[in-house]
Amino acid sequence: MATDRVVLVTGGNRGIGRAIAERFVSEGYRVAVTARSGDGPMGTLTVRADVTDAAAVDAAFREVEAALGPVEIVVANAGITKDTLLMRMSEEDFDSVVATNLGGAFRVVKRASKGMLRARWGRVILISSVVGLLGSAGQVNYAASKSGLVGFARSLTRELGGRGITANVVAPGFIETDMTAELPEETQAEYKRSIPAGRFATPDEVAGVVTWLASEDAAYISGAVIPVDGGLGMGH
Ligand code: NDP
């Protein structure tokens, strides 16, 4: 069903966020992306925002609201890694990852919820990771931030579920983006051996699940964790 609802995707200038923005555009949505650098794909409105800065997030929302109207679907996608073993992990390594991945989602979703409550309709989609529930050596900060999103979505579902608002988590496995390109080739090969599908996914394979969660077909799905991981995390 065609729709022209307003979507905001954080970190829509590259990787998974960019693919999500492209999918929404192709399905007829009015799409804005936040970017710290670069621009979103063709057909999107790009606004500048660092998700660790609440004032910048608020300014970005004002710009989107003025140009497109209230945000009805928000995709908290912006994320970073700072991998190292716990013994070597600095306070800064921990805090910056949590402030971006979990705190960023908090700032963006809190700001979006105002308009959604007024409209009594909304879709909150949080991009987590398979490692949020599986765990991963060297990623205490990242995994903690990503599993935090599950408690976030489920609490939000209990707060706002009666107002036509759903909140879900998408948990990708290994996706071909800059984030995984940083991994050494041997590590990539090792991961591929452990994934039942035997391969990494394309960003578009995540994007299709996100647009489906935003659709009317997914109106009764909330507080769910949807894996897009080729079977890597089975048992979540
Ligand atoms: P990329 O590294 O390719 O892109 C990350 C995006 O997040 C960029 O747009 C980046 O903006 C943005 N970003 C980072 N920090 C901030 C910030 N403080 N404020 C605003 N934007 C910020 O990552 P992916 O596309 O691979 O990952 C997207 C999401 O998917 C992340 O949350 C990641 O954890 C998750 N994920 C990725 C997986 C993978 O295999 N790739 C697997 C599972 C989950 P800029 O260009 O300005 O740096």
C-alpha cells in the first residue's frame, strides 16, 4: 500500500542507514536523514545532527518538521564501535559507544515521541545487533549498548503501545558496510564459517525488514527483536 508518511533515519549518509532511507524513498515515503558528514541518498532531506547532542537532535527535528511535517516513523540507526578487551577498555571507549548507540536512540526517540503521541500513530525502529544478545569478546561496550535497546523498545511498548505506537528492534548479523570492512580478512572468513547462511548480508536486506516494520502490516508487532543474521544468533 502506497504511503507518504514522514520518516527520519539517523546516520543515513552511508551503510545500513543509507539503504534504509533509499528503501523508504522507493516506497513513496517522505524521508529525512541525519548526517554528521555527507548527504543522504537522492530524494531525501539531509539534516545535520550528532546524536550525542540533544540540542542538535532537537534542531534537526525542527528542520524536518518545518519541511515535511511531524516525524511518524523514526529509525535509530547511527552507531559506532570501539572494540577492545575489557581489561584495556577505557572509560571513554565505554561511554562514547553507549552515549552514541543507546543514548542517541534515547534522544531521538524521546524527541519523536511528542509528535507520535499527538498523532496517536508512530513507529519506532531501533537498529541493534546480533551481538547484543549473543555477546562478543572485545565488545563489552557495544554489546551492552545494543542489548540496552531491547529493554528500551520493550519499555516503550508498555508506555505507548495503547496509543497506536509500536517499538521494535532489528538485530542485524554481519552486513557489508564500512563497519565490517574494518575487520581483518581472516576474521571475516572465520565469521562467515560460523553463519549458517555462509555469507554476510547486504544493507538492503536489513532495509526491507525495516520498511516492513513501518508498514500497516506490522501494526500488531511491538517489543519484538527481529534478527536479520543468516541464522547466526538463533535462540534469542
Ligand atoms: P557505518 O559505520 O557504515 O555507519 C555508521 C553511521 O552512523 C554513519 O552514518 C555515521 O555518521 C553515523 N554515526 C555514528 N556516530 C554518530 C553520531 N554521534 N551522531 C550521528 N551519527 C553518527 O555503520 P553501519 O551502517 O554498518 O551500521 C549502522 C547501524 O547498524 C549501527 O547502529 C550498527 O551498530 C548496526 N549494525 C551494523 C552491523 C554490520 O555488520 N555492519 C551489524 C549489526 C548492527 P558519519 O558518516 O558522520 O560517521
